[in-house]
Amino acid sequence: MENKSIVAYSDLVVRINELKVQKKMRENELQITFNAVATSLNLGSVLNSLTHQDKPMEFAKSGLKMALSLISGLLLGRHRSIKGYLSSMMVEKFTTLLVDNNLITIVAGISSLFKKTNNQ
């Protein structure tokens, strides 16, 4: 940004108009950049990009593992005592093995439970 000497009122008006145009251009660039960042951080677009990949079952496995980890941590008191932490870690390891080996069976069982509750 260069400093121009202003000696007359007309020079001042011209300079103000130049700065207004620069300001408007920078605001537009900033808005475009912000929209791009907001879109990239949007949870829906992240989920859509993950589910359109070749491995949707891996996405389901990781979601189920995180949910089971949260539930076991809450039920067994992971943050309350050492005993609770160790027991929740053991349960988490067991459920991880269970999910890795039997995901399709688990999903089928859960969907059948939802079908039964919807029919009643």
C-alpha cells in the first residue's frame, strides 16, 4: 500500500473512492474464503464425503465403536476411579472385537428390533 500525497479536495475524494473499492474487493474475497472454510467444516458435507467412499462399513464400524466406548465409559465410571477406568477399557476392547467380527449381524439385529417396534 503506497502513500499518496493529497493536496486538494478532489485528490482526497479520489483516494477515498479507491480505498472503498479496495475494501469491497477484500470483503468479497474474505466472504468467499469464509464460505469455503464453513463448507469444508460442515458436518453434513463431511458425512456425505465419507459415505460416498468405497468403505461405508468402515465408517459404520468406527461410529459404532465410538458409541459403545461412550456408553461403557458412562456406565462403568471411566473418569471416577481406576477400577472404573480399567473395567471400561476391558469392555471397550471386548466390544471392539465383537463389532469388528460381527458388524453385519449386529446391524441386522438392530434393524429387526426397529421393525418390530414399528409394527406394534
